[in-house]
Amino acid sequence: MNAFTGQTFQMNQIINIKDVIQFTSISRAKIYEMINVNSKYYDPSFPKPVRLSESRIGWSALEINQWIESKLANR
């Protein structure tokens, strides 16, 4: 199963926050809370972002897809 149906991505593609929001249906604020270790909403299973520059981060498309698939498998 591929959560990115209709989307093309390569194994090592880095996607931006807008794509993560689109693929997961999780808000921007909630995603940032899920990656913040000091937040009560921290989710250690959510993929860690990749720092691309001082002011830019992205996520591995493959890791986001695997996270979505793990959620589907655990329901």
C-alpha cells in the first residue's frame, strides 16, 4: 500500500511541511508538537525532520509513508 497514491516521489525525496500536512491530514501546529520532545503530544514514532538550512527543514517522503502505513497496520 502506498499512502502517496497519485503522487510521485523518490525513495530519498525530501518533502516540505505542506506535503506532510497533505499526506497525514495533521495540522502544522500538531506536527511541530509531535516532534517537540518537551510537548505532551510528542510522538517518538513520528519521523524526525531533516535540517536543510538554518531556516528550513524537510521530511523524508519514505519515512512519512512508512509512518502512515504503520498507523494503518496498527488499527
